[in-house]
Amino acid sequence: MPEAEPISGRAPRERSDPAPLEVGANAADRRRNRALGAGVVDDPYPVYHALRRSGPVHEGAISAAFGLEGPDTLVWRDRRQFSCYDWQTVEAVLRDTASYSSEWYEPTLEPVVGRSLIQLDDRAHRRARSLVMPAFSRREMERWKARWVRPVVDEILDGLLARGAPVDLYRALCAVVPVSTIARSLGVPAADVPRFHELAIASVAAVGDMAERLAAARQISDALAALVAERRARRGDDLLSWLCDVEFEDPEDGSRHRLADEEVLTFARLLLPAGAGTTYRGLGCLLLALLETGQWELLREDASRIDAAIEEALRWEQPLTAVGRIARRDCELAGVAIPAGSALHACLGAANHDPARWSDPDRFDLTREPRPHASFGIGPHLCVGLHLARMEMRCALEALLERAPELRLDPSAPAPCVTGLLFRMPTALPVLLHG
């Protein structure tokens, strides 16, 4: 594909280069970024609005509407593809599991992660979800916060505040906290966390080379299998030990069983990239929105607005902008015929900016009347880790308000912005921690 100018409804300005999608800045990161629209699509919302005005459902993948070949285009290239762009239709698709299957994720995730709950439907999905949900309850998150999250946040801020120099908070804080939380909850030694993160991202990169993805997945599996064997022999106080202990009841005969090693490994392999990547992009977008719009001052004056700020940021710039489904039968969606077997893309980003649901939806406003958004999904596949993501974002905001209340964007640095199509992320977050 030839080089393209950034697709944006915003005025051109000096800007920082797009941040790598995940930790690291190698060539593979840059290739993935470009396939996902980073540095190419800065402001997708005018296109979404135009598409929505001509009808909520269109044939073709979301990337195709921007002249790109992203994973939504490539994974099911041999099938007819459709995308939906308004709140009502996205909600209908995600709630209708009888018509639309999550098997969309099978070819890209199963070879490297295993048969995970993301791609399961019906009874198999309910069983897998019920097993892990207790470990991610609101109540359990208080223990996670005290043990794994706030200590990491404080450790990072200790170093940054002591140096007193300008810093890219996106890389120094946002990118570190979620992956450290997940890795440490699994018992991964702190020194191994960066390598685990790189391998996890490489393994699930849908636009990456399959041989490289499988090699990364094998390294993750080998390391995690050793940790599982340790927990089988001697339990600890971590998530991996919990997964080794959890029991489920067979619906056929009422007998009770524990998860097999491969089931434990499947969930752990999925959790590393899923639980880390989306949260750090979301936290980066949240902080950029607050600082860029001056609404950091509102939080500094009234910390009770933290939850409202988090929800508004997740609506305004959701880290993951679309989810995929496969039509299980011939369907009709907003008057458009969807043949059985078609790939369907529910555009969460467009749904979250639907003016029929939110007034002036492209504006970040933490004081707006809250309404449920689609950023954690809708319906039976609502994100298992939503309480974890919210807690991590809240913990980071609380720590920054306490320890760096004069936080502001660095006026000498190139202006950051949010970029990307299927993943939204800041290009950077250059800040001054002191007044």
C-alpha cells in the first residue's frame, strides 16, 4: 500500500510520531501500527458519521472504508463482510448470540492462545466465563489494587518525581502498570515482565507472520507451564494458583472437576495481551483528554469525578474500536440482508459516538450525563476484566492527583494526539509532573 496522509477531520499541526502499539519500537510494532491505522487515521469519527447518515449497516470491513487492509479485512478475506455503525444495531448484534457467533476469532486466536472464551458461544462460553468471573469481581479488585497495582504505580512515580524531568507518561506509566499487574498476578517474576509482554503481543498480532506468532506462543506456553507445575505442587496467593484450584460442576452428572493444565494455560495466554494492551491505551487516552481539555482541573478540585472521567474517556476514545462476529444463519440487519457465514464487524467506536444517544458525541466532557457505552462490549461477551481495567485507571488517577497534582502537558514537546483505527492510542503523553 502506498504511503497515505493521516485521515483526520482535525486541522494539521506539528505532532509526535505514532507510539508503538505495545512496549518496544521495532519494525514489527510499526507494521502492526500501520495495519491498525496508527499514524494514518487520526480522527475516524467524520467518516463514521457520514457512513451512519447513509445507513447503519454497510457491506465491507471497517478498514476498507478508510482504504486500509486491517485484520478485520484480512482474517475472513474469503467471505462477504459487513459493518454496522450505530448504537442500536451494534447493541442488537452483540446481544443476539443466536444469530451471530464469536467464532470470528477462531483463525487468529486459537492457533496461539487455544480455544478461549472470546471465541466460544452458548453453553461452552457460559461455563468458561463462570469459572473465571469470581477472580475478577469488584470485591476481588480491592485485593489486586493493594497487592499489585498501587505498589507498581507508586514505584514508577517515585522514580519519575525524583528525576523531575519531562517524561512521556504513556510509555513510563500507562504502558507499564497493566502488564505488570497481569504478569505479577500470574506469578511471573518482575524481571521477566517486559519479555512476557513482547511475546504476548507478538503472539496475538493478527497481521503478523504466523510462524513468528506460533514461536512466541510456544515460549509463553513453556514459561507458563513451568509456573503451573509449581502451583500444582505448592499453591501461592496469586491468580495462577486460583485457576489451579477452581472447580466446576459437570452439568451432565453433577461431578466436580478442576481445570486441566491446558485450560489454565489458555486463559493465562489470553489474559496477558487482553488484560494489558487495552487498559494501557485507555489510560493514555484518559490522561491526554483531561490534560488537553483542561478538565484535569475539575478532577483536582473534586476527585469524586474520577469514575465519571473514566467512563467518559472510555466512550470518547475506546482502546478497541470493533469486535467481530460470524452470521450463524441468514439474517436481516437494519434492512440489509446478511447471508449465513458472513463476517460482521460491530464498530464500537462509531456506536459510542452516535449522536442519537449522546449530544455532541465527539467532545470529551466528564460532566455529561452518564449513559452505558460499548467499550467493554455488550451482552453475554461483556469483558470479564472490566472491573480490573476500571480499577487500574482509577488507581493511576488517584496516585497522580495525590502525588503530582500540578501535572500538565509539556509545552516544549510536539503536540500529542490520539491515533489509530481498530486500536486507538495516544502518539505520546509528554508531561511535566511538577508545576
